Amino acid sequence: MWRLPSARAALRGVRTAVERHSRAEAATETGTGSMERAVVRCVPSEPKLSLSFALADGSHKNMQRDQSEPLGRVLSRIATNALKGHAKAAAAKKSRKNRPNASGGVACAGPGSEPAAACEPVVKLYYREEAVAEDVLNVDAWQDGAVLQIGDVKYKVERNPPAFTELQLPRYIMAGFPVCPKLSLEFGDPASSLFRWYKEAKPGAAEPEGGGPSSLSPSSSSPGWTETGVDERVYTPSNADIGLRLKLHCTPGNGQRFGPSRELESVCLVEAGPGTCTFDHRHLYTKKVTDDALIRTVSYNILADTYAQTEFSRTVLYPYCAPYALELDYRQNLIQKELTGYNADLICLQEVDRNVFTDSLVPALEAFGLEGVFRIKQHEGLATFYRKSKFSLLSQHDISFHEALESDPLHKELLEKLVLYPSAQERVLQRSSVLQVSVLQSRQDSSKKICVANTHLYWHPKGGYIRLIQMAVALAHIRHVSCDLYPGIPVIFCGDFNSTPSTGMYHFVINGSIPEDHEDWASNGEEERCNMSLAHFFKLKSACGEPAYTNYVGGFHGCLDYIFIDLNALEVEQVIPLPSHEEVTTHQALPSVSHPSDHIALVCDLKWK
């Protein structure tokens, strides 16, 4: 009897042929031409491993066993489970003689033994055609490629194959809007996985040629489903799909092998979209990705779900907005379509819920060639996406304003000024605002690097002096990154600055300084006045100018969002026009059924000087 060494066997070769995998999977699922699967999940950091397989009677077994347990105990437990599964079949064959043990079927004690229903099937584990000793520990016994035999059925052991730990379709699916499944993978990645989309066949529709829609998914050969022809992660339903359900067949992979497939059917039917959206006309200017000389940049506060889904929002802030249009599942459809339609190279987002980043934005934008990083603030945060074909991420230098002000020597002089005003200092240090700074390198020209900053400054109308101080911290930090760490690289600074062009914050950014007697130093009254002069060395410009508004709600409209660029290194090629006033006010104000946020995205094409 062979004793398994503790070293793991070498990984199997890469399975690159999708067709071969499909045929093997089909054979496995139909029980012909291939062994069954026994899937083992064994992670070093966890005390137990899991074992999953289907018995001959069709029942599915999921077992949790200690990794340090001897193999023999597991095999004995499997035999007991298999015995129960065989009981009905054995009872129906009472008149038949017991098979001899050598046949690999049921093991009985011989003449005078118990009836066949009480005979345990042979259960063995083999590795490289040798039986594994029963005193070998589970962690070492269940190797990839081993064979588990239960009676006359053999199972190929797959240890830690790629697997979906979460798979879900959105609650709202609309024609013309990309459908991106929420998914999480273990031991795999989406880029190496296989996807195939189906839709319900309309009553009376002819079946596809060949008698079934797909060789990839034998279980989908029912005439109730037809192929869409899309084998990508994201599917955009057409008007022809309205009133039908969708199905997604997924096979997780990791570039070397594939794991067990799963199918997911939509709960809802594909609905008609809301008609013309505020961004549809803008997409006419952004049909293609820009060439290497340009950087299409987007800055957008997408309205965090944590703020949209409150009674205050529904009844006070946005009473004009249909309640369903404030729901995250609905708004995500619009956000995904809007962002992907810009074909941007850089996207800086504010008010991003963590789960929206991971479950919605990352998969949707990844499918269109972008990669993202996230910085949490408190209940939501900032996200920066960049086009992978144009840029690689060199480093990140995110900060929390109040932490940096208190602890970073870079801001020592500013802090010394602020401590002279205790009330103002206390208010500034209570704020949770953050700054996200990413350094990107051009893939076409490694000498070209760029500093991309993203922020969302304090929101309160009377917080002008707080925003001034936050901006002073931001610009000092950005200077450190773009001058000290990466000398001379240009800066793109995006965000929701909660400041109109008439405010001190905007004056400070554009003019390079702010006097100590500016009225914003007393924005919250004399008690919190904190007069000080500030200066920065950047030469910055608002790339999209000063629109009449970038935020439009029932009680306020104004320009609060900007894309500031370094005039020494960058210039504006074109600004994508904002929606017309008629489009913005079609449903009174924002957000609406045709616009997912209370802000409007800024979009412009920049080029290197």
C-alpha cells in the first residue's frame, strides 16, 4: 500500500482548449465517458477541509472533516453514507446473490452474513494507482488527481479547483443596459473563466440547429432557452429580449484549469429602459477610446446608496424622484451604462459604497478594460479607475486629512497656524474626508508618469474654512508626491469640492494663494474664525471651466465639481458637453429615472504638452 508524501503533487498542465473542456464537462454532467467529480477545499489557515461529491443514487454529500484526522475515518463515514444511499436499491434486489468483493461492488461477510442492504460498499482512495494508507492525514491524503472509489463508482479528486463563492444577477434588468453579474471567486479569476448567456425562447420559437443551444451547457439544451451568442461576462439585452428571462452559464477558471460550472437564472424579466437618458447624447462624443496622445478623464459623484436610501432622501432631499429610481439595483444599471459609454482612460468617482465598488463597478468596468482602486472614508469612499492598456499603477499615496494634519511633518506649519484657533481646529479634526492619490505610468512611454488625485471635501454650506484647510493639506501632499517622490510629473486633481467658483477654496486653487482676511475664514461665524494666509506652487486650471451647475437638486443648483489640471504639462483637447438644461429638468431635478445621481459627470479629453 502506497503512503502519500506530504509534498503536494505538481499542478496539472494548463487547459487552454475551451471545446475540450466543454466536452469533458458535458460528459461529467451526463455521467458518461468520464469520472465523477469529488471536490476538496483545503485551505491551510482553516482547521477543516470540505469534501463534496454525488452518490450513485443522486444524493449530494458535503462533508466537513478535520485536516488532521486520519483518512480511514473519512472513508468509513463515506461508506456509511453510501450504504444508506444503496439501501433502497439493495432492497429491490433481495433475490439477487451478493456480488463478490473482488468486483469492487458490495463487501459482505459471506454465508450467514446480513442482507445485502446492510453490506458496506468498498471505499478506497488511490493516488497514482496505489491505495493511500488509512493513517495518512486528510490534509495530505486528498491530493489533486487522486481517485476516490465508492463501490463501483470512481471520482476524480479536484483539490481547490476554481469555484464561485458568490454569483448573483441584478434585480433590475433593462434593455440597452449592461448586465454584470455579481460574483466572487476562490482559487480563480474572472478573466480566466467562461461565460455563456441564454434567454428564454419565445413561445413557438424554433429550436436552434443541432437540437440544442449549446455544447458548453448540456443542461441548457431545453427548448425553453436559446443562445444569445454572447460569451462575455457582461451582456447587454436588446429590445427583443424585453419580457424574457436571462440565464448565465459560468465555468470558473484560473488559467490552468476549470472548476465546476454553475447556472444562474434571472428572477426578473428584461424590462424596457427609461427612454432617453441624460448621458445618451454625451456618448455620441465618446464612441471610441482615445488614441495614446489623449487622456479622457471623468470626475463624478455617483450618490452613495447609504445616502440615497434614507427616509430623509426620499421625502426631503429628492421627493420628486420616483422611489424605485433611488434603489441601488435600478441606479446601478444607469451608472454602469453611463460610465462604460464614456470610454474613459481615467475615472475618478466620489460617494462610492464599498459593495458598489466590488460588486458592480469593478466587474462592469473591468469588462471594458479598466482597473480600479478604492479608498474608504467612513460610510462610503473614493474610487479611481484607469485603462489597463494605457496605464499601469505604480503606487498609491492616500491620506485622511485630519490624520495627515496631526501627524505628518509636511503640514507642521499649517497645524501651528490652526492651533491658534481651538474651535476651528476641533471642527477640522472631526471631519473624515480623505484624499486618494495614485501614480500611473504610461505603457507606451515609461518616461511618462502622472499623479491622479481624487477627493470629496466637507459638504456643509458653512464649512468654507474647513474646505480651505483640507485643500491646503491636499495640495501639500500632492506636491510631495509629484515633486519629491516623482519629480516633475503632472497632476490631474478631480473631485467634488463642494465649492462654487465664487468661494475661497476655488480662488485658492486657481490663484495659488488666499489672504488671511478672506470672508470664508469666518464661514461659520466669528467663534470659529481662523484667519491665515495660504499659498501653493501649482499652476492649476479647471479643465471643464465653470459650468452653471454640476449639482442640481430641488433646493439648490451650482458648480461643485472640477477636474483641475497642471497647466505646465497638460492642456484640454475637448470638453464633452454637459446635458442640456431641458434634459436635466425633464423630471424636475436630479436624480431621476433617467439620471442616477444628483451630480453630473465632468468629462474631458486631455493631452500632454
